[in-house]
Amino acid sequence: MRAEYERAIAENSAKTRRLNEQYYLQKTAPRFFAEAERYFVYAYSRSPLNLSELNTLLAEFISDPVIRKRVSDEVRKGEQ
């Protein structure tokens, strides 16, 4: 009986940790993504421009076409 009780406590603790981690990620994700987007724009707006590399990375890692276009447009704007 005691082992079953301790197992239930351990499972509950694991669930609590997982929920806390999910909550943290949900709260911090928007700020993280905004910062990552600013980094891409900054890094690829500097000379020498490598738009082909940027487009390859965006296609590989960013699934949202709106975000890909926004980053690409910002880099091109900084190029002018």
C-alpha cells in the first residue's frame, strides 16, 4: 500500500513539473520568437548580405510563411 501511495505521489509530481514547464513555455514563447526574429533581421542585414542562406534557413526552420516574408522583407529593407 505504501509503495502504491509513493508511486502516485511521484506521478503527480512529474505531472506538476510538466505543467509548470508548459506554462513557462507558453508565457515566454512570444518574447523568444520576437527576439529570434529580430536577431535574424540584424544578422542578415549586415554586410556581406547572404539572402540565399537566409532564405534556406527560413524555409527549413520557419513554417509560417507570413513570418518568413516579414523577416525577408525587413532584411531587404535594411539592405537599401
